[in-house]
Amino acid sequence: MPKDVLSRSPAAAPSSDRSLAPDLARGVMLLLIALSHAPAFVGDWNTGPAWLDATAKFVKSLVADNQARNMFVFLFGYGLVQLLAGQQARGTGWPAVKSLLRRRAWWLIVIGFCNAVVFVPIDIVAVYGLTLLVLAPIVRARASVLWWTGGLTLVPATLLLAWQSVVAQADPSTIAEIMEPTFAAHLLAGLPVWPANTVVSTVMVVPAMAMGILAARRRLLDEPERHLPLLRRLAAAGLTVALLGRLPAAAMAAGLWSADSAAVSWTVAVAHDLTGYAGGIGLAAAVGLVAAGLRGGRLTTALAALGRRSLTFYLFQALVWVVLFYPFTLGWHDDLGYAAALGIAVAVWVVSIVLADGMRAVGHRGLAEILLRRLTYRSSTANRGDAEVKPR
């Protein structure tokens, strides 16, 4: 995207009302996360009808893989600026805000550690926390610093993702292959791999996080009706680039063709993972466009309620995967195919919407959001009067 698109406006202004678009985007994002994760817990990807499993693999590769994460991280960066703006509106100085962000980062690391060890070895929460811990000052950095940071980290991030993709092309292993038979063994197995996975993953999230910070400064999702031409350009460009760059890998995942050399495998992987960054931002912009034209409605309200509780329901998904697939619980890992796993992912998302709307109706913020807020703001006065602009 053009460099000047997200460079203006040094900071976002606080909003008196909770914005719809960011919450809708988080709600949609949870569907993509579920689609991305669920097949990893199935042992045999080819137990269903061949055409159905092939279609499911195509859809997942095109829509979710290494694109859902980027939308997630983009929205994380966006939320950090909203938090900063809310604190600045109450007169909180930068030293206090930086301390607040780093406390939040430490607790995200703790929550992510618990998620990866107790639930499933797929986690982004601790990666958020470690990235924020190291790069907290980036939240108020100059636009040029954000562009350079995003651009420079895009290269190693893409290469790391492409390496993972190339390995997966040659050996599509799943978590089902390393599941432990007992819960105690499961806990012990997660401990040694968590630190390295978290550290390596931090570089992968910086590019989209930097773009989210830039977007939040212009309030692209807070006030989408004021930015319709820009959102249209971002959505059209981002999704078109992602479609073109990701189609070859999606076709390969579906078995429509295969790479005949390492160079081709790497080219396909780089194109898929690099354009996933554009696709994640394009998806967020598309949700902003939709939100600008919405006038309420039960489904909109419920989906936004899910987005407001995105951390709770991200962890809820992880709990569901344990309950459904692991040998010491229901053990469905050997009973379902690829397409069935995607069907379960959609069902879990629908259930999440219903539960989140019920929590909204009774005024319950969300267990993880309540916990993170209390831990972050404990012995801090920065949360006094924080009624509207709240940490995500």
C-alpha cells in the first residue's frame, strides 16, 4: 500500500463511545483463527470424501493460513493506540502509560504460557506480550519509524513463515501426532517447546502490529464513515494481492498441482505468506466498510459482543480443542477428517457468538478480559474513570 496512506495524524483521539468496526473485526477474526487451528488436531486429513477434503484444504489455505494471524495482530496494534489515547485523555503521562503497557505485556506472557501448556501448543497471546514488552515505545513512535520497523521486519518474518510452509509441504505433520495419552504428560510436553516458539514468533507479528498502530492513529476503524475511499482502496488492494499471491499455495494444498523443485516450493510459500499480511489488513478494512453501512441488528450486536471478548473466546477455542480431540478427553483426533474439522471450527465460532451475546445481555465483560484488566491495573491509578476505552 502507498506509504502516505497511513502516515498522517500523530495520534488517535479518544472516543466517547465504543467503536463498532474493531469489535466486528475481532469477531470475524475468531472464525479465521478457528479455521486455521482446528485441522491441526486431526490425525488423518484424508478420511472424508476426497473432493470435500480437497475443497476444505483450498479454503483454509486461501482464507486463514498465515492471514488470520495478521488480522489478529493488526487489531492488537490498533487496540494499543486506543488504550494510549484513553490514558492521554485523562492526563496520564507517558512514563505511567509505558509502565502500564509493560505490566500488560508481562501478564499476556503469563496467560499465553498457561494457554500453550495447559491447553494447546498454538498460542499468539504470549507472542503479543513479548513483542509489547520489547517494543512498548513503538506505540507512540513517529510514522517513519513504524514504516521502517514494519518494512525491515517483514523480510525475516516472511522467510520464517515460508520456511515453515515449505517444511509443511514436504511433511504435513499435525499436533495429533504428538498428543500425549494423559493430561500430566500433556502438561510436561508443552514446557520445553514454549520459550523457543514464543521468541521466534515475535518477529512475525511486528509488521502487522506496526500497520495497526498507524491505522489507529487515523481512526480508520473507529470512524470508518469518514474514511470510506481509503478503506475501499485498502480492502480492494489488500484482498486482491492476497488472492493472487495465495492461490498457488491453496491449489497445491488441495492437491491440484505439486512443486517440482525447491525453488518453486519456496516461491509459492513466500508469495502465500507475504501476501497474507496484505490480506489481513484488507480483511480488517473490509469489515470497516461493512460496519460503516450497518444500522444495528441482533447479529451485528452479537458479533460485536464476541469481538469485545476476543481474548476469552480465543482461550475458549483452545479449551474446546482439548476437550474434543485429545486422547485423555473425547479423543476425536482419529475419527474426523479435514473437512469435518473445519465444520467443527465453524460450529465452535457460532457457539461463541451465542455465548458472547448472552454475556453481553447480563453485563459480563468476559473472564479473560476481567482477569487481564485487574492484573494490569492493580496498584495503578491509570484505570480510574476508564469506562469506555478499555484494554482489549
